[in-house]
Amino acid sequence: MFEPRDSRRRSTGRPGQQGRLPVSTGGGDEVHLLDRLAVIYRHRRLVVSVFTIVVTLMMLQSYSTIPLYRATARMLIEDERVALVAGMDSNDPIYWVDPEPYFETQYRILQSPGLAQYTIQRLDLSQVPELSGEALMAFGPLEAIRAARTSFAGWARTIGTGVLRFIRPDAVVAPVAEDEMPARPAETSSRGANFNSRIQVSPVTGTRLVDISFTSTDPVFAAAAINAHVETYLQRNLDHRLEAVRQTLGWLSDEVAKQQAAVEASNRALAEYRESQDALSLNSSTDIVTTRLASLNDSVLRAEANRLQWESLHTQVADLDPESDAAVTFPAVAQSPGVIQITARLAQLETDKVRLSGRYLARHPEIVKITSEIASARLQVTTEVRRAIQAIRIEYQSALDEEQRLRREFDQQQLRAADLSRKEVGYGVLERQAESYLRVYESLLQQQAELQVVVNSRANNVRVIDRAPVPSTPFTPNARRDWRTAVVIGLLFAVGLLFVVEYLDDTIKTPDDVGRRLHLPMLGLVPVGPGAHPPVLSAEVSDEFGEAFRSLRTSLVFTAGGSSSRIIGVTSTQPREGKTICAANLGLVLALGGARVLLIDADMRLPALHKSLGLANSVGLSHVLVGQARIREAIQRTHDPNLFVVTAGQPPPNPSELLASDRMRNLLASLATGPFDWIILDTPPVLAVTDSVILAPLLSGMVFVVGAEMTRSAHALRAVEMLKAGGNVIGVVLNRVDFARNRYYYSRYYGYTYKNYYGNTSTAA
């Protein structure tokens, strides 16, 4: 099972580094749904308790609630244009551009205290217990909380007004005048507010329908109250509309009389002006003058454009030399008919000369003749160019004269128009004034007629579609609905609280936590032992407990088996994590495997190894380190011939100094070359004292024991960092694992089935 000791001593490298096992991550980063269910199963008592409390409180509240009945009536509320007479200002923007605010206003009116007061007076509900506050009140858990809060608030107000006096002594309270007192008594206002709080308005989505509900403990009263409230709203809405229309009619009558007098006066003034100023003929002349002025303006613009065109040409040809080739090629000159004709003839003559030159000499009569004709043609070209330039000058002068003539006529017409405009001002003012008075007068007459028709029609834009029937069953409490709600809320609250507790719990519980938080390999899992004191393998133990340490032995052999000397320390973060039991059982299981093992209790402050193995502690490590005994005298034999133990001895006053001394270093060096295959040291917890940190550099490696669900990850990580600063941490032993509580997790990710396996083996045997 174990390799020979000589071959181990021949291996090289840093102790504890060869054969290192990978960090265990269990199920990986993936979170399975069954993992969440395992959490619920692990905390099932908490889940059941919270679920039971929530459901019980909610159902107590439900069954202690007084039954309430809700009667509902349905109304149709349309905008005010519906109440108008067809064809009369139906599209007048004075009404509703955006009808939504109007409907929201009507919903608020339905729930207003003022309308509730009219309904109470109409039904004479002053003696109804529900409205006076004398009705039977429910008393459940919520009511108990509210009552306690109200009592505390009343006590606080009593303290505040009787002792603390929050109002300043110099504050002056002004008296209330009689005309400022409320119009109705406080009791009436309270009943109105109570009645109004029971009304609920619910618009039907996508329609103009509105459901109005009333809640009461009496179904008959609920139906009667909401029907009376709806009728009151209908009547009040019609009264308000008609009252507003009547007030408008009265104002319109006065305005119509005023506007009629203004129309008559303006028409009279217009007639007198016509007689004195001949306004009709002036009006006709104004039209003629205006038309003529516009025509002259267009002519001036055209003449100016024409003049500018000829002026541009005149400017361009003013500096041209008629005898130059540039004058002939100038576009305005080249387009002249005479220039075009003579240049064409000149080109033809030159062509003929070229043709004849190929046949005759220079003095031939034909050559002489055509040369003379070419010279004559050139003179004619110059003459035609001069004529073209002169024609452009003449056209420019004509355009200039025409523009000046039209401008003079335009100026004269402007003077004539200005004179007519001055005469027309008075006439126009009187005419516009008369037209304005007439339009206002006609508009007022039309509105007066329309409003009179509306008053006579008594049309209303609100009507009842369905009156409220008497409800047969209460709408609350609803036992089925409340049970469903209580169960759902109880489950949500219990599971939510469970996961909050699980999230806040940062103790190391699983191998996943070891790999993810400590970044160390897992050496093994040790189940929680029966009773208060975990057993050792020398006594009778369960199969799964023994198999856990045999698995730990295998992991340790493969992890530290290649080192030159296997001196292993066992430590933990804090006390009571089971490091001593792990060290003892680890030594026992190695000895049972055939290796010679020396167990040393290096926890000289609180020694416990001798108690676990049933040995005496008369001579131990402390005596060896102070020189009172030799190591041979401190080594004790056990019932196993391969297991030897050195107890801690009497607690010294300076254990840290002894462990850091040269004597301790020499002792470990001599033991490393001694007859033992394994040397296991039980060292103190890391965060309690510094002894383990002092010993770490002297050892081949440290086995870090973590108590499952006992050690916070931050504390364990701090302890690991302290050990790594001077030594080597081989791996982690997760001790006191409750496999029964976390059965799903370990069977899913680690296949932990020792108990079932041994049980099946016994049954088969």
C-alpha cells in the first residue's frame, strides 16, 4: 500500500508539493434547481414555522373581518356636447378640446363630500350606525397593531401637550369669526366623510361607462345608498348645467341690447359719411387707381430689366475695336445678321483662294481677283461690326428712355393713390366698425337662441344604465381567496426569509465552499460523530466514520507521499473544530495501514491528545524542549504496535518560545531521519495563538481542519493566509459534516453512499 521508506527519502522537491490534488469544486459554478430545494430541505423547520405563522395570522385576520357587501350601479357619462341641440355649435372649440380632464373631474365629484352630504340628507341616514361610528368593528391581528399604535400615539400626544408644550408660549391664536364657521356641524361632516370613503368609482376601460360601488355591512342599505347617490349626482349635474345656462342667458340679454344700439349708431355714422364724402365713388376710384399702380409697377420692373440687359451689352462693346478679330467674335456683334452674312462670304472667298492657289501662281488673274474681293469683304466686315455696335448703343438709349418714362408715370400714379387712400381712411374705419358691431350682434343672438333651446330641452349628458341590485353574497372576506393568498404569501415569505438567512450565513459548509473561498484542495470529509465527544478509531465506530478516515489517509498519501520526510501538522481556525480527533484518527488509520506513525501533541496550552487516546501526560513535549527529558523517555506506546505518541506534558509558561527554539528545530530534524514513516503534530488553532504559524516552516505541510457550518469563511481564509506566509498547506479536512442534513448535496456531487453501501453489504451477507 505504501511505497518503501528509502524510495521516499530519495525523492526531491519541496515537501508537500508532489502529487497535489486539485481544488475540489463539487458541482461547479452551475447552480441546479435541486440545490435550491436542498437548501429548503436543510432549513425545513424554519420554513414550516414561518409558513405556519404567516398563514395563521392572515387567516385570523380574515375570519375576524366583518362581512362587507358591495352594491354596484353603472352610469354613462358623456361630454357636454351630447347635451347640445344638433347643429348648434357642435364643433365650437369653446367646449372640450381634450375631454379627459372633464371625465376625471366628474369622477372626483362622485366621490366628493359635498355630494355625499346631499345623499345623506335625501335618505335621512343620520341614524345609521355605520355612518355614526357605532357599528360593530372587527378585531384581528392588524386591528390589534393599529390599536396599539393609536394608544402609543395618544400617549405621546399627551406627553407632548402636557409636558413638552410643542406650541410656543408667544404664539397667538386668532379667533374665528362667525361668518367663517363651517356651514354644517362636525358630526355631519364626519358622516359625509364616512359615507364618501365607502364609494368607489371604476371607469370601464375603452368606454364611457362608469361603475359606482358602495360598501356596507348591510346589503339592502348598500344598494339603496348607491342608487340614491347616483340619482343625486344626476339631478345635481342637470341643475348645475341649467343654472349656468340661465346665468349666461341673463348676461346675453343685456349684451344683445347693447350691441343692437351700437350697430344702429355705426350704420348711421356710415350713411352720413357716404353723403358728405361720396364714399362709394371713392371706393370705385381706389380700385381703378390700385390696379393701374400695380400694372405700372410691373412695367417699370420689366423696363428696368431690359435696360440693365442693354446697358451690360453697351458697356461690353464700348471698348471694342471694330477692326479687331475680337469685335467680330463678340457674341452680341457676331449675332448681327449683316455680320453673319459678310463673315460667311469672307470665309467662302478664303476657301476659294486656297483652292485656286493650288492651281495658279500668285499673279494669276484669278488669284488677283479673289484677293481683291477678300480685301473688300474685310472692309465690309468692319463696317457691319460698327453698325452692330451702333445698334446696341441705340437699343440701350431706347431702353433707358422707356424706363424713365414709365417711372414718371408710376410716380404720378403713386401720388394719385396716396391722395385717394387719405380720403378712404375715414370711410374704412366707419365701415369696419359697423361690420364688427354687426358680427358680434349676430353671434350673440345665435348663442341666445341656442341656450334657450338647451334650457327648454333639459338634456343631460349623464344617465343611469343599470341600477344597483341588492348583493346576495359578501365580497370580503372570501375564504377561498384568502386561503390561496395566505398560502402563496406564506410560501414566498418563508422561502424568501430562508434564502436571506442562507445568504447571510457565510460559514464553510460544503467542499464547494472550500474550493471557492479558501482555494485549497479537499483531502476528505469526516461525518459528525454520535454523542458529544467524537470517537477514535481504536474504539467501536460506524462504518462511514472509519471509511471517511481511510479516504483521508489515501488523499494524504498521494498528496504528501513523495516528500523526503512526512512531518505533517494538523491545525484549525479556532477551537472545537475537531483537529485533535482528526490528528489522532489520522495517526491511527496510517498505523493500521502498516506505516510507523509518531503522534506529537504540540498544543501545550490546552493538551487533549492524551485524553482522546487514554494515555498519561506525565512526561511530554514540554519536558523535552526544556531539557528535563529525552525524546525516548517521552514516546509512549499504544495498543497498536505501529503507533507511538508524545503527549504535550505539563503546560509551560512560554510555549511559543519553546516551539520557536533551536531545540524544537533539532528535534524535528532528528525525527525526520528516525524510524517513523509519518510524524503527525497536533498544533493549536491559528487565530487563537501563533504556535501553528511558528511551526509551519518546520513541517512538510499543514492539514487544515475546518468544522462544517462552524467556521466563517473570512476567519478560515485569514488563518490559511497566515499559514501560507511561512509554510505549506497541503489541504483541507471538512470535519463534522452532517450528511443526513445535506443528504442530497453529497449524494449528487460526491456520491457519498457509505452508509447505504455497508448496509447493503450486511444484508447480502
